[in-house]
Amino acid sequence: MKTTDQWNFIATWKMSLEGVRRASRVLGEGQSLERAVVEAVKTVEDEVAYCSVGYGGLPNRNGEVELDAAYMDGDTLKAGGVMAVRDIKNPVEVACRLSKYERNCFLAGEGAMTFARRHRFALRNMLTPEAAERFKTAKIEKDLLERQEAYDGHDTVCVIGRDAGGSMACGVSTSGLFLKHPGRVGDSPIIGSGFYADSGVGAAAATGVGEDIMRGCLSYAVVGRMACGCPVQEACENVLADHTAKLRRIGRSCGSMSVIAMDREGRVGAATNLELFPFAVGNMAGECHTVAAKQTDGRIEIFEPDEEEWKKYEVD
């Protein structure tokens, strides 16, 4: 993949590839960008194999699956989100509906769930037998809440989209950290931290340990760099490097953090502090595939792993 290539979608992790394919078809059929982005996120929410998003997500300390999601329209800067909700089949749909409002567009807990029920969004028990068994056998240590990490190889699904007219949007969804404190909210549904979209500039989204990502408002920071003329890949790398350096200067350790971004021309970028961070790209022509960001001597390399490289990466 060349840095000059133009795409319609970029999304976090290998698990998002099918969602990107679906979004590309939806957009290619003439449907809206909003519909395409939401369908991409829903594809991951509905896949039980992924324990970090939607159905099949791992529970909190009470054994309940609490979900967060958000959506942002880059044309209007309107955004919506839900936090710490239970039993909502596709939280991203509720977040998208909330983005239509001028006020009361970010809702949490019972208030968000009441809104979803009132507007007849699909409900289901999101705790799978596999997730319940994993909770039952988990060892809950006293200090676990202070040293939790994001999932190895997949975490929040973040989808950034751009249509032929240059409109941009972003959708995200997650079940958060396994065994998190009930009510805990990470960066994902927080505008500017987990996501940000501005059609006149570009869009960015983040995945990893939410508390560390929020301390740098990484998504807004990346878009801000692009607004100042910084190329998208450089913006991703510089923002993550600067934030990591700042955390270390003040004596904080860094959890896993990765960012993806797309500029207004459809060029994409990514950066990570992981050894390997996969993400998916796609366009309306049907070209969709998975690439990766890799750290090499302190620099980020974007490349297409071969079969042997993927064999070393046994997640998703």
C-alpha cells in the first residue's frame, strides 16, 4: 500500500475487514456514507468470535457486558454516543441516532438504555455462554483495576469513511476492558479522544488503553495536526510519539495505544506502540485488504504482511 493511495474506508484490526467489505458494497450501491459506516461497525458487533466488541464481549466485575459506542458526521460535526449500556444489540445504531440531536446526544447507563427501548432498537442478552464461562474462571486480583490492558490483537472497532463527494464520518464500538469496574468508560465514546471527524480536514480514531488515550485526546490531536498541513501518516506518528514521551516524562507507563486516520483526499495513516497493529482499508471499487503498522527502530512502517508474517500474529 502506497501512502499516496486513496481509500474510502479505514478500520482497526483484522476483525474489521468483513465490515469494510460490507461498507464498500453499501457505498458502491449508492447508499449513504452514514449507512455504510454503521453497517461496517455492526458487522463486528454481531460477530460472536470477537470478545472485545458487541455480542460476545467480555463482562465487567459484576459479570455484565457493558458497551460503549459513538458516531460522528464530519460535515456537521454532530456526534452521538452511548456509554455503559447493556442488552442493546447494536449500540452504534443508537449512537448514530443520537448524533441527530443538538442536545442530549451523549447518554450513559439507564438513560441511554431507556432511549434505546423507547425508539425500539433491537435488544438481546449480550452475554454469551463462552463469555460467562470465561468470567466464571477468571482470577480477580485486588489490584487488577490499576493494571488492566487492552485485548491482544483486537480491541475497539473504529471505522472511518469518506464518500465520493468528500463527506467523512466515523463510528466506533467496544465492550471495554475485561473485568472493568461497573460503569467504567474508556476513550471510545469520548469525542476527541476515541474519534473525531471533520470533512474539511480528515478523521482519526484510537484503540487501546482508554485512560492513556484520553490523557492526550489523540484523535482530535491527529486531526489538528492535519489541519495545520501535516501529512496524515506524519500526523499519526508525531501525535503518538509526543504523547508517549510526555507520559514518560511525568513518570507514567504507557498502555497499548494505536491510531488510524484519513485525510480529506482519502489518504490514510496509522501509528502504534505495539509490535504489530493490523488495520483494514477499502474502496468502492471493491478493493479491500488488511495491512499493518509495525515499529522498526523507533519508526513506523506500513506494509502488507505476507503469509509467514501473519502466521506469527495469531489473533483475530
